[in-house]
Amino acid sequence: MPSEDASPVVVLEEASGGGEFSVAVGAAEAGAILLELEGIATPRPLTHELMVQILREQGLTIRRIEIYGLYGADEDGFLARLEYSKGFRSWIRDVRPSDALALAVASGAPVFAHRSLLYGASDDWLEEARRA
């Protein structure tokens, strides 16, 4: 039985099946991700769908999502960034991993993760990073 403070998680795995790790997400983001994955439409767009619609209307494209490291030594969270573009210009913004994943699902953008987060050696790296 899950604990009362258990957060929903998204399990990210390498396309080739070589490694995986879990990212805790908020209940709202988990709900948005599930609805999108199940193809369930809501009467009005959820926040992540609305943002994707606005970006598209302005000619912007979400190019990729990156999960690239740990947030603080004592935290269980990850760092994420969103890369978006218009024409030859591109921008990168740090975002919460849960928002990044919801945007990726809503837009169809690819999700990338740093190799150290995916492989068996990452367990040692993660533990060292948490103790530092």
C-alpha cells in the first residue's frame, strides 16, 4: 500500500531499453499526462494543452525536453529544461520536470535525459550527488 505522501511518478526509459529512472510529478501534471496518453479530450484545454496551442499559434515549436541533473543535494527532484524555437531562433528555459513532461506529451516533443540518470552507474552518481 502506498504511503500517504507518495507522489505519482513517470518512468522514463531509454528508447533501446538500456536504462530507466522515475520522476515524481504533481497530481495535476500526472492527470494531464494520463489524459493525453489515453486520448481523452476535456471540454476546455488544460494548462499544458493551452500553452502548446498558444505556442503553435505564435509559430513556436517545442523542439525537445531535457532532464539533465539533480535539484539540490538533499532533494529527490530533477532539473529539466524546455527548448523551443521559431524559424532559426531557439530558446531554452529551465522548467519543472513535471511541467516539461506534460508539455512533451501534449506537443509530441521528444524527451531526453542525461546518460548518468539512465544507467546502473547512475545509482552511485545519484547517491553521491545527494550526499554532496
